[in-house]
Amino acid sequence: MRAFVCVPWLDVDPDAVLPGHGRVEDLLAGLDVSGVRRTPWSLCG
């Protein structure tokens, strides 16, 4: 699992669960998020 996937996933669904692996929040706790950066970009107009 990659932090750049988990961080925005939790933004969209804070209760997300990856079947067979557990809560995404718990998975993220074991990952290095230091390289994950938010951008000012938006997909909504």
C-alpha cells in the first residue's frame, strides 16, 4: 500500500476498508507520509 493512495482515499472516505487488509487509516499509520503533498488543484469546477 502506498501513502499517496491512502491519504486522498481517507479524504473521500474516512471509514474506508481494504478487504483482506483492514482499515485504510490503520494501514496509513504504518506508512511514511512525509513525501505526500496536497496541491491546490481541484477536479471540481
